[in-house]
Amino acid sequence: MARLADSSFNSTRELRNLAHLTHGGSSDRILNLSRIYRQFRDDDDYKENPLFENSALNRAIIIKHNLRVDERHLFPSTRQTVTKVILPFDPYDLSLGGRTLFVRQQHFEQLVKTYLSIEDLLKSRDIDILRTLDSLPSLDPFLLRQHLLRINVRPSPKYFQISPDDLKSMGAFTAQEVENLVMAALGGEAMQGAARLGKKILSDDLDRELWPLKETLNMTDEQFSNGITCWRGFLYYKWAYVRLQDQIREVMAGLSGYKPVATHDDVVRNYLKRSRPRVAKALVKTIQESGKLLERYDEVYQAMAVDRNPEPFRRFLMQGSTLFLQLGEKLGILNHIVSFWNFRMARVLANNSRPLESVEYADILVDFEASLFPSFAHDQQG
């Protein structure tokens, strides 16, 4: 059995990296509960509606992590990306160290008992949540919220913040999108200070200034709150979709042009020959399907913002959660592939480093196929 100490922080470099993480917000790869705890520990709603019941978990940093070579023995499959849980001894001072574990790693049950004092994993709400997070392609706050609702977990909205960097980057786009629609619904004189709405639609609290829009759409408070959350998600994904275009093109170019070290292994050589076009085709299909889902949003937006017809947008807010979930999962997969490619390949390509061995390159494509084709992932684990 692997020593439990193997899962502790073991390098100054890792501690420095985590200290940097703890100052940032959550993103599609990081759920920074440590920062949320420091910011909202005295907030009544945060205290009454925690994400995790275990206090150590509720202050953790959870990361979609690309396995290093010396970590792969912890998983029985060829899995490349896992969910890493970092448990700082002190959320205010990471230099004191802490513990880490991977969801579903070998000896996961023993680690959970030792680190978190959770004895019965089958009856633990917290373990259900961890496994749900592990099943997601992304930890973005909108996708996370919807999947938690599926297992009847409704934590405080404080857990679903967009990172400050993402908010700043998407601010201008979102503001224009929101302002046009709200002004169309309420008229130029019905609401003053429309320039603030782009930020308000992405904040945790639905500002009362948006309530006139609720009346225009003839929705209850609950319907409006849920609908605005869906709208926020589509705005976030629309921005992410635009941002992904150039990055996906770079991955596609790399897939077609990169030449690893030649191999005499027929199995690896044949796999590389077959998998490259298969992955490229699936990437194109996924981004096209994402675009078609966004087109459905654009249609209802056009109806309200240009044609002054609020009914299609109202139906969208009432029924759009399924489309929103599909879009989030597709963009989560694409985000994962882009970030994994950058993590594993960008330095190799930029620094003109020694080419990867064919088997190393095949490992990357295996991870991509596991993300794009769920049945492929199942076969690899079987």
C-alpha cells in the first residue's frame, strides 16, 4: 500500500504555486474553496448552506489536474486528467503545508478515512459531491451548479462566483449584450444607469434594479432567479466559445503537424495514424455543435433586442437549462483539451525541445479520446 505521507505537500515549488492559486478565484479548472472561506466565513448564507459538510473539504482547493508520470500508478486506467483535492493545514498560510489526494485514486477510501474522518463512503454526501465533480469535464461555476442540483445539493450562491480575471475579460462583451436586451424590454427611460447591468448580471446577487425585467417577462421570483442564472451561463459560454476558436485551431494544427520520435511498435504507430484524424474530426464536430446551441440563444436574443418580442426569450429562460447543460459540457471538454495541450505540448513546441516519444504522444491522444468519446474512456478503464 502506498504510504499516506506520499500525498502530502512535498516541495517548496508546489507550495509557492498553491499560494498563487489561493489569491485567485474559481475557474473552469479550479474550485478555490479556500478563498471563498476567507471571503465569506462570516456570511450567514455561506455558513447555513455549505457545499461540503466536512470543514476541511469546505476550505480545500479542488483542481482538474494533469497527472505527472510519477502519479500514474495511482490509477488502474490510462486516465490522464483527474480531480485533485488539496487540504491546507491553514487556509491563511499555505507555507504550513497540507495534504492532497485524488478522487478515485488507489486507496482513496483509506485516505478519506485518515484525512477527513469519513468512515462510510457509501452514505457520505461529501463523497457523492466529490465523485460528481470528478465526473465533470470542467469546474466552471455554471456547469457545477447544474450538476449539484441533479444530486439535490443546493449550496450558497457564494460558491459559484466567476473569477475576477474572467469577469474583467468578458465585461465589455457582457455589458453590451445585457444592456441592449434590457433596454429593448423596458425602454430607454424605464431604467437609468443601464451601463451597470453588465456587471450586475454576473454578480452573485440579483440586484433589485433588474426586477422590472421580471415583470416584463411575467415570471415569478423563483422563475426569474433560475432564468437569470441560465442567462448568465449562456453569456459566459458565448464569451468562452469565442475565446476558444483560435486555441482550438492551434491544437488542430499541432495534431496534424507534430512528429514524435519514430517507433518500431506497430500498435503505437497504427494508433497514432488512426487517432489523429479521429480526434480532429471530433473536435470540429464538438465546436460546431456548440455553435449551433449558441445560435438558438442568439435567435431568442434577436427576437427581444431587435424585434421587441419578449416571449421567445421568456420561454428560453424557463426551459433553457437543458441547452445550457449541453453547452457547458461541450465547452468543458474543449477547454480541457486546450489546457492539456498547452500544459503538455506548448513548451515542447516553443522551446524546440526533444520530440516526445511516440508512446508519450499516444498518451495525450488517449486522454483526448477519453474526453471526446465516453465509450472510449469506459473501454480504457475496463
